[in-house]
Amino acid sequence: MSQLILDNYNHEVANKLVQAANQKTLSHAYLFEAIQHNQALKTALFLGAYMFCEEKEKPCQKCSQCQRVLNHNHPDIFVIQNDKQTIGVDEIRELKSELSKTPIEGKQRLFIIDRAQKLTQSAENALLNILEEPMSEVVMVMIAPNSKQLLPTILSRLQMVQFDQRLAQSNWADRLSLVQASDKELLLALQNVGVEFDQLAEFNQLESFFSRS
């Protein structure tokens, strides 16, 4: 089997996470606020590879630990990721059950909630109970395109990591206002200005992003 190589992650964010890990100051919970969803997810996997890598130069992306992270089958990483419209309370209950387990191969565990903007209100309330009692051996990463899509009580317990500071919201709004097109044409237009959306449903979230700003 060929080895997977992690690319297209945010190097600036990754370097800051590495620095925090080296100084033992990693937060117990982060929000990766990123329009480019794939980049944020890959950056979270970079953190996982760094946490569990067996080599001195971390992450080497070649050792068995790194490869298991990149193949999404590391026992100390738990990811909530689905193709449904919402993330419900049952999935948060499963996360809570996983939190009760001790690390298997490392000293810590990494939990990732992908597309956290899909959390239902009941799921967010259940998650809030978890965040109120952080565990030292757990690092949680939530990924969403806009922090306003999450409850303020959730946000108050997360360390914000913004991926898109170089693009002002007003600049995005100006570009989008020039696009008079169907969803398919809008996808192509967004790709031309450097946005990567892997599901068309993201456009509804992007519309919400601007309307709630």
C-alpha cells in the first residue's frame, strides 16, 4: 500500500499548534474557523500526526502512527463526520462514551467534530456539558466556516483559530455580489477565487455566513 502524504494544510496554524504542543500549552478545545473546510480538516490531522508520531522530526508522515492517522484508523483519534444534514445528540453521546476511555497508544487522544455548524441545539447542549469538564488527556477540534453558527456558550469554552484572516468578509461579499449564476456556476466562480468546497451544501452555509455578519 502506498503511503499517504499530508498536503494542503495551513502551515501557519500548524506551526502554532506545534509550538503549543512543545510548550505543553495545547488548549483542551479549539474551533477551526475556516471557509476552506478541507484545509482545516487536514490541519487537524496534522496535529494528530504530530501528537502520535514516533520519530524525532514530527510529523514524519512515514511511520506507522502517522500513516494510521492519515488513513483515519488511529485508535486514539475519534472523528464525528457524516453526510447528513445535521449532527445529532446521539453522536455526541457516542463521543462522550469515547471520552471515558483512556488513550491506547499515546498519552493523549484527539477528537474532531467536522462541520460543527451542523450540530442540532440538543447536540450543542450535550456538547456543552462535555466542554465544561475538560480532560487533560483530550484535545478537541471543532471545524466550522463561521463561529456565529455555534452557541456563544460553546464558543466561550473554545480557543478560536481563524484560517482566513487574509480575506476580509467585505471583500468576499463584494466578490459574491458580482456573481449572478446558478449553484454550479457559483461553485466554479468560488473555485476561481481560491475557495475549496467539496459539497454543494456548503453554499447555504456561506450564505448564512454573510447574512449573520
